[in-house]
Amino acid sequence: MDLWNWIEYGAWGLSAAFGLHMAIDWLKTDSSYSEDVLTSSREGELEAMAEEHAEKHGMKS
Amino acid sequence: MTQVDITSTTMDGMGPHGTKVGLLRVLGPAHVWALGVGIVLVGEYMGWNFAVGKGGAYAALIACWFAGILYSCVAMIDSEVTSTVASAGGQYTQAKHIIGPLMAFNVGLYLVFAYTMLEAANAITAGYLFSVVASMTGHADALDQRPFIILVIMFLAWLNYRGVLATLTFNLVITAIAFIAIIVLFVSTTGLVGSGIMEHAALFEGHELPYGWIGVLAAMHFGLWYYLGIEGTTQAAEEVRSPARALPFGTLAGIMTLLIAATLTWYVCSGVLPWEFLGDGVNGSVAPLFDTARLSGSIALVWLLGFGTLFATLASANGCINDASRAWFAMGRDKYLPGWFGAVHPKYRTPYRAIVFLVPIALIFALGAPLDQVITFSILSGLLGYTFMPLNIILFRRKWPLETIKRGYEHPFHPIPALTLLTLCAVTFFAVFLGYGTQLVAMIGFYIVVSLWFHFWRYRFVNRGAQFTMPWPKPRGY
């Protein structure tokens, strides 16, 4: 086995580490915050106003 | 209507009316430049030279400049619209506000496919580069490229997941190095410093236009490669501190950088490498700038251009992950796709679900599809996007004339850039049809099928209010 074989194993290992870190953090985040908070991002004003209006008047959007 | 100062530090990342977690506004014009140029510069390092194979060196230069006109129009049009529509999603969001939901859905898919395919192509290229380095340093067996392809995608996805500022600062550094490497190669090989090695007259003699003017037309397909992706700057719109200033500034500085880089690249490579070798990007010159450096006889240039090639590849893949995830996120947020994708990470403030979801798709294409097919799918999706842009700006100016909305940038000579872009798109479609007619027809068929699916099924879930979120006056004629 030469250096490049070890580098290959290193690349596999690092890939798994990065993937695992994202997966664990993703699960932790999804279980720590409500879906309402995570998906609360809004592009602009009118849409959000429409939502507020719908909530106030008990309408489903 | 509520007045919202999007540059306010106390409202950083917080939108109006209940946005609890939003994307972070931390980027400046340099990051926008790095995003646009970073995606594209790999096209200077490899890929553009297929244009030489289609029609000779002069054809590649003509294609370089005509494609340069096409992309200057793209940059100007994009700068005007996106300085007004400062939201994630770029052209998807523009289409949603200016044309309508079906166009927006299609444009969103063009973006995601173009960037994800380009990301896969870059990862394949990075794997190949590692195998070249391995063989140059004495590795006897063929290197297994898969772990390196996967590592590139996983590392860059992880970087994107952790935050946009670090991601695009990384892109700024490696893109700047890759661009400077081209300048250094030009200065070192053309006689500006030391003795030059250019042999244009000898190499071109008798091969001016080997396939005539049809070769020039065919070269247009790969002429796009010099600039493909500069329109990606618009995806940063929701994360720049000052959209009206940073987006036009970064995008226009980006296209100027690319026009210089493309012309210098053509000049140094065509002055050293014979056109038959230069034009064969598979069995001949895979990385022409690197090959030119090798022929210069300078070890320092070989190292510099070697790192330049790798950095350009990584910068491109990195920018593609950034852009594809923003487009996917924006479509999720508006329920054009399941709303689940519209989530923002509460700590890193990135569209983390969109980033992670696109990783396996990029891996499937990077590990399972041939490079030329992946690149062609990316180019065709991009080209459909460019065809949308002139229609978009014409409708934008018609519905909201200059006096009705204040733009961060107003592009000059309207509608000449739009009509020029439309004409050049038509020419390029014909050029693509000459080489990849089956793929072109198959892909248009695919978009027709998904459009029908959207119209008859998905549209019922779409948040229709998302089309009217901009504080614009009523469009003229409505």
C-alpha cells in the first residue's frame, strides 16, 4: 500500500464524517425546534399580512 | 404598508410579519463576484476548448466574443431585475413576480438542474484531477476516483450547511487565486516578462477556419462554457447587506472579469497548443491552461495552474450548491414544492434541508452518469433559462416602467440587449441541436411533462399570495 491508498481511505473517512455531522445536526435541529419556527421564513410583506388576516378570521389558507 | 429596512442590523435575518428564522444578510459585492465568477471560471480551465474542435481556433474566439455579448446582456438584465426583486430564488422569484406560476416553476427547475448537474460535473473533474496528481507522483495503479468525488460534494455541502459567509469567503479566496493564475500565465508566456512562447501565426496557418462558417456556428455551443453560470449571482439576493448596490456591482464586475479571463485564456492556449490537440478535450488537452503551463517549462507555473485548475473546480461546485439550494428552498417556501424544504437552520441560518436533499442527487449523477451528458443537461437547462430572461425584462419594463419602481440599476439601450439575447439564444439552440439534438428534444419533452404535472396537480398546493409579496404598485394594464 502506498501513500495514495491511505489518502483514498482518508477521503472515504472524511466524507463519512461530513455526512454524519450534517445528518446528526439535522436530526437534532428538527427535534429541538418546532416546524413553525423552522419554516417561518417569508419573502415579503403581503403574503405574511394575508396569513395574519387568515389567522385572525379563522380562515384556512 | 409596513416600511421595512432590510439593511437594519436589529432586523438582521428577520423578515416582517412573523419570520422567526430567516436567511442572514451578511454578504457584500465581493461575495457576489466570488459566487458568479467562482461558478464560471472552471470553464476557462477546461471545457471551452471543445469549441476549437468544432470550428478551429478562430471559431472559438468568435464564439468567445459572441457568447460574451450574450452573457453581458444576461448580466445587465439580471442586474436590473434582481436589484428590485431581492429574494432568494433568483430568476425563479423574478419569473414568479413578473410572468406567473407556471413560468416560475419551470425556471426554478432549470436552475436546480443546471446547478446540480454542473456541481456533479465539477466533482467528476476534481476526481479526475486527483487521479492525474496521483499518477504524476508515481502511484502505480489507477486511483479510485470515487472517494474524492464524494469528498468534494460532502465537504462543500457541509460548508454550505454551516453558513453562507464562510462558504462565499472561501469561494472568494480560491476564485481570486484561480483568476490571478491566468493573469500570471499570460504575463509569463506572452513575452511581457521574459521571453514569449506564442506561435499564433505558425499554428494558425492553413487552419484558419477548418470547417468553414458552420464550424463557427457549432462552436457557439461550447462558447457558452466561458461564462455559463454568471447569472447565479442573483441567488445571493436575500443574503446581501445591500441588494440594490451589491448585486449589480458584483454581477457586472463578474462579467468584466470573465470577458478578460476568457480572452486571455484563448490567447495563451491557442498560441501554444495545436488546434487538433487543443480541440480534443477528451483524448487531447483536457485542461488547456495547465497544458500551456507545462509547455512553458516553468515548474512554478505548472504548480500555480495545477492549483488554479483544482480551485476553479471547487469554487464552481461550491457556488452551484449555494445556488441550487437557494432555488429549491425558495420553491419550497412558496409551496411550489413541499413546504418542508422552506426551512432555515436556526443557528447557521442556511436552507439546510434543501442543501442536504440535493446531496444524494448530485452524488447519483456524479457517480453514475457520463460527464458529457451531465454537462449537456446543465447547458441546456441554462440555455432555457437565458431564453426566459429577455421575455422577463420586456414584461418587467412594460408592466412596471422606470418611473413606477426605483431600480438599483437600470440597464441601458432597452430593448436592444433583450432582443440581442433572444437572437443569440436562438443561434445557440441551433448550434446545440447540431451536436445534441436528441438530448435537446428529450429535455424539452421532460419540461413539458413536468409543466403538465404542475398545472393539473401541484398548482393547487401553491401559496398564491407568494406571487404578490413585493411592495410594487399595480402593474400597468391590470
